[in-house]
Amino acid sequence: MSIFDYFRFVRQKGSASLAKERLQIIVAHERGKNTDYLPLLQKELIAVIGKYVAIDASQIKVELEHSGDCSILELNITLPGQTISASQKADVATAD
Amino acid sequence: MLFVFIFIKGKGKTLAEIIVVTSGKGGVGKTTTSAAFSSGLAMRGFKTAVIDFDVGLRNLDLIMGAERRVVYDFINVINKEASLTQALIKDKRVDNLFILPASQTRDKDALTEEGVAQVIEELQKTFDYIVCDSPAGIEHGALMALYFADHALVVTNPEVSSVRDSDRILGILASKSRRAEQGLPPIKEHMILTRYSPERVTRGEMLSVTDVQEILAIPLLGVIPESKAVLRASNAGVPVILDKESDAGSAYRDAVSRFLGESVPHRFIQEEKKGFFQRLFGGVEA
């Protein structure tokens, strides 16, 4: 098979199927990961907790994980002085 | 069915329905679609206002051939420097059609949510449809254009970046609109696929209608073929829907009919069979 045959093959198959494949992947990825609100959520959480306990930004971790149809929002807050039951986890399940 | 619809509209005036024409990506045909669709609704007898939300880069007036008749604009009305009746431009070709141009000099922060709400509320009392021509992007102007919408026409080209941006816009419609914030029934989404070339789809060079539908998963309102009539119309400042002979104009007329609840089969999706002489001498597209 010469190089000319290869280009003929690509032209026959067409680039549209490649476009569709790439789009399906990127769109699925972006739909699942719309986490624009995470930094703001983190900031507001610090403000609320800060009302009661003195903490700083480095002591709170906010993460969002996806598995199938379920999203898990994990909050990891370390209180100063003592560690409260290792970590406090809040699981929020939302339908994607 | 349709008769009953018009009857109700004519009798006890219900509030105007708000349609946003949006896409995320620029240059895909939002303004062309806004001009065509609003003209189409007006030609069907509905009193229609079309608003340009692209503050600083207004173009709707040019596409509709009203650029020399702009005195006051949307921002003037918001700032109470002019009344709505002063700012609305009555279309010269189509009855029932009014254009509210964007400001060319102010910046888009002048579009306050309260200001836009007031203008839309006032328009809703006397109009049947309000078409909001959104700017490209997902910034303030685009968000304001979609915020009050009941319907969204998502304008997409069969091309990767446009489809991706449309998907992003669908996410924003579902989360940042008034309907989403107030927990009302969601905005009705409609896909308008523009610059479609069935020949290239057959050759496997272009995403097909079904490909795009599979990815975006919203109902298809119309497929507008790639057409020389669109540039011709914009050169002349006449919405392409008024070009009765053209394929793009017919496609927009079909889309308006479907929007009004009529079932019209899709045209311009299949490649047209060329005749012997056309093949021989090369076809000239409409």
C-alpha cells in the first residue's frame, strides 16, 4: 500500500466521523466537569466556618468527583487544635 | 389548531413570548437568523420586536437595512433618555415588525438587569413576540439576552468549535436564565443548523444533521443550507427570508412555520440530484 492509497482511504472515510468522535468526547467531558462554582463555594464556606472557628483557606479542601450518574462533593475541613473525626465528609448526590 | 392559537392571541392579549437567538461562537448566523426569524413572525401576522443586545458592535440595524434610521437606542431607553416608542424603528418592508437597535458607543455594562427587565416588560404588553439577538460569547451582554427567554434558538454550524460552544450555551440556558433561577419550567430549546452543505455531508466532509443532533440532543427547528443568498441579502440590507426564490429564505420560512406548531418536512438536508447538463457544465447554486 503506497502513501497515495492511504490518503485515498482517509478521503473516502471522510473527516466528519473524526469530528464527531472528537466532539462526543470533549462534550461529555465538559458536561461532567462544570465546576466553575467550586472556588466561590470554597470562599463562602471559609467565611461561614470562620464565623465560629478560626481557620484559614489552607485548612479547607473542596473536591468534586464523578462516577457514572452520581457526583460526590467532598468537603475536607481541618479544625485547628484538634482533628474532628479525621475529616467531615458531606456527600451530595446529584443527577447529572 | 393554529387557528385557535391566533384567535386567543388576537382576543385577550397574552404576554409576548421572548425568544433569544444565541450560539456562543461568533459568525455562525445569529444576526442573520434574528433578522429572518423576526421578519418571518411578523409576516405571519404577529407583532414582533427584535432587540440587538450587542452593545458596542451593533449590526442588526445593518442586516435589516435600518442603519440610517437609528436615532435612539436600547441603552437610551434603559437610561430613560428616550421613550420606547421613540427608539423603536418601524420596519419599512414588513408590517408588525419593530427594531430596537443596540448602542454603538456605550459599553455593555450599561445593560442592567433591571433596565432590561423594564424594557422587556413594557414591550410584552403590546407585542406578541420579542426576539433577542445575542452577542457572541458568554459575557454580560449574552447573559442579559438569554436571561428572560421563554425560547432559545441555538444557532450552530456543522463544525466542531461551533457545536462545542452551543453545548456550553445549553448549559448556561439551563442554569443562569430567569426560568432556571426561579425554578420555572425550562427554556424551550430549538436548534437552527446553518451553513449546511448536503453535498459535503454525503462526501463525509461535514458533520450531518443527525451527528449534531446526537451530540446536542435538542429538537431541530430548521436546517439552513449554505447559500449565496445570505451574503446577497446582507449586502442589500434585506432579511434573507424576504428573498422568496432563495433556498435559505425558504428554509427560514419553514422554520418559522414549525415554530408556530405546523409540521413542515425538512428540505435542503438531502443532496439534490444534478441533471445531465448541470453535471456537464457545473451547477450554479442559487
